[in-house]
Amino acid sequence: MTQLTDQKTASLSAIAAADSLDALEQERLAALGKKGWVSLALKTLGQMSPEERKDAAPAIQAVRAEVAGAIDAKKAALEAAELEAQLASETIDLTLPGPHTAQGSIHPVSQVMDELAEIFADLGFAVATGPEIEDDWHNFTALNMDESHPARAMHDTFYFPDAAAGSQDGTTGGTRMLLRTHTSPVQIRSMKAQGAPIRIIAPGRVYRSDSDATHTPMFHQVEGLVVDKGIHLGHLKWTLETFFKAFFEREDIVLRLRPSYFPFTEPSVEVDVGYSNEGNRRVVGGHGDDDGHDWMELGGSGMVNARVLEMAGLDPNEYQGFAFGLGIDRIAMLKYGMNDLRAFFDGDPRWLKHYGFSPYDQPTLSAGVGSQGRAAS
Ligand code: DAH
């Protein structure tokens, strides 16, 4: 019995000293496990006389209960301490400022391209694309500007240094490669690829060696092309007017079509839109009288030249078409009130924050193409 008391004392102090759940489990096995000293003591009961057993059994059971109770209590204490430590290490200090996450915005040019696609899709146009690295034939020759055409000189073309001047599609002779100077070569590519009838717009980047407040070496155009039977200038005028009314979201748009010349259209017209200066802002349309209004040239257009239809593989006796090319950056400036084109491409985060759009501001005809306001500011 004294031996049992000694073992109990030793065991209780070991339990008290256990500093982890593992250490405590070792003590439990040593005492209450199959070969633990309590279990061994219980086994001795079998060899005892009934008299001896009467006293010994309750004593051993009491020791067992005391050791088991101490283990349970210690286990609860260790688990609580472990949880405390875990909670302390995982604390989030809600008073700290939020992490700085970069906030992007949709560039006005991208936004306007989405607006264009939305409006023209509603008019039954598909969006077409072509390469920015273009060959001489698609950029010039097929658009009725052969090698010697003076209009070529006006384009301030970026040529690639290698390869000789190109000819038909590059199939004969060398193909001079260049950065496309306008989106018009997409007309040729689209007609060749899908024939007629056709109704496409082609927005994209174009390049010219030119730079001042209203010109940058890279800028954006949108090309439009409709080819079908019986197409005439009236279709062109209606289409442009309908587009600009939807784009500027006002009915009082005043368009001026001026006779002009482009090698790839005949007749050709230049498209101007009337605007007035209200305060410091250019406001499109809405000027009944002459005071303080002016015209801004937005692009060119006309009936597709018969030679261009032929070069693109269509029969001009069967099909007619109209085409237009508008400066996207210019119409963006007019709509959203910027005055320096160069700032479009500076990448200044302050400018982008002010003029950029929220990704949630998707242009739709029902909710308004881009009038929901800017992302920031
Ligand atoms: N490609 C011309 C330019 O960049 C613009 C243009 C004029 C496009 C008349 C056309 C058009 O489709 O019909 O200056």
C-alpha cells in the first residue's frame, strides 16, 4: 500500500510537471495504460483473499480515480493554453490601415472602342481586325495608291528597313513591310476574306511619324465598311449621323460633309462635327446661332472606289460600298473633354485616375454608352 502511495505521489507530480499534451500522454500510459502501475496493482486483486481484497480494492480504485482526475484536469489546462497561444498568434489588428492595392482603370480609348462596338453592333456591323505590321500592298497599292501616288508622301510612314518595295500581296517581287498608317487596309483584308455583302468596323492602332499637341506617332482609328447592292451616299450620311447621335448621346448633332479627295473613295467627303465652347469645355452640337461654335474634323469617308473593289476581288458593277475612317482619340477628346492628345499615352496615373473608367462601367445602349461617369475623381 505504501508502494502504491509513493507511485501515486510520483505520478501526480509528473502529471503536474507535464508541459505538453505528448508528455501528459506518456504519464497516462505509465499509470493507466495496460502495463501501467495502476493496471498492475488492479491485477494483484485476483491473488488476494476476500478479506484483503475488501480493503485493497477501494484503495486502488481511489488511487486510479485520483490519477485519472489529475490527468483530465491537466489535459484540459494544456488544451486551453494551446488554444490561447494559437489565438494570440493569429490575431488580426482591425485598427491597422488596409493593405495598399493598386487600382487600375479602363483607358478612355479602350472605353470608346467598346462604345463604338456596342453602337455599331446594334446597326448590324461585325468587328474586324488586321495586322499592325502591314505590307505595302494592303496599306497603299490595293487602296488605289500605287508606288508613285503623291498621297503616300502625306502618310509619314514608318517603313521597316529590309525588303524591297512590294507588289501584289507580296506574291511577286519583294514585300515592303511598314507600320500601318491607317485602318483602311482592313477593308481590303475583310473583302478578300469574306466577299460581299459586308458590314464591318475595324478599330485599332495606326502609326505615323508625327508629333505635336494633336498628333502622336501612334494613334487610333476606326474604319467602317459597308458593301452591298445599291449602296449610296445617303446610307453613309444616315449611318454616320445615327452613330454620332448614339455616341454623343444627344439628338442635336450637326454634321458637315465636305467634298474632299481620298484615292480609295469616289466621291470623297470629310466629316466635321459642330461644337461650341461652353466655359472651358468643348460641347458637341446644340448651337443654333453662330456664336462661339466651330467645326472639328473627325475623319474621312466616301463611296468605295471601283478600283478598290476590283483589287479586293469584287465586281463593281454588282456591288457598291461606302467607307469611313474616324480618329478614335479625337472623338474621345470631344466626348470626355481632354485637350492634349499626348497625355493619352503618357501613362500618368493621375490622368488615368481622372479620365479612366471603372471596369464595371460597361457601355450598353440601354444604360447609356459611357455616360455613367468616371471611375474615380
Ligand atoms: N484612311 C484615311 C486616313 O487615315 C481615312 C479615311 C478616309 C478612311 C476615307 C476611309 C475613307 O475609309 O473612306 O486618313
